[in-house]
Amino acid sequence: MSGAFYYFCFMNFFKRYYEQIPAFLKNKYVLVGSIIFLWVAFFDSHNLVKQSKLKGEIEDLEEKRNFYKTEIKKDSIALHELNTNPKTQEKFAREKYFMKKDNEDVIVILEEDE
């Protein structure tokens, strides 16, 4: 058996399956376009899977940024109030550092967690 016989058998086998492929898939432009799409979608360094993950990560980071911006605004207002209002300063010192006046006693009640 020669190499030509094997080539003929292979080509006959290949031709049978090639004829079953629809005509629009045999078009060279469709074939090249499909290969490029698959490359960009799955194999490229900036593929669609990575892009969707990065988009979700960006959304999470934007949510965190908005949260921290609102917290900064709240803290700025509280700091301004603390710097300008003596009553707020006294309240802060009493609650945070348990400070008291000379004629007062401070009783701290701690709740135990069960």
C-alpha cells in the first residue's frame, strides 16, 4: 500500500464531511471572521471574560468610593461641629474618654455578650 492510497482514503473521508457543512460556513470571510471573534472573545489578553470581571470590579470600587465619600462628608461635618461648638466638645470628651467634672461620678455599665 502506497502513500497515495492513504492520501486518497483521507481525502475521501474529509470530502464526505466537508460536503455536510452548510455553504455559508465555507465562505472564507465567515471563517476568518469567526476565528477572529473566537480569538478576541477567549484567547486574547483582553478577552471578554476578563473584561466582564473587570467591569464588575469597577462597579464594586465605585460603590466603595461613594460610600467613603459620604462617610468623609459625615466626618467633616462632625469635625467642624466638634471644633466650633463647646457643648459638642464636652459631649465627645464625656462619651469617648469618660471625662467628668470635679463634683461628678462616672459609672460605666458594660453589657456581656451571651
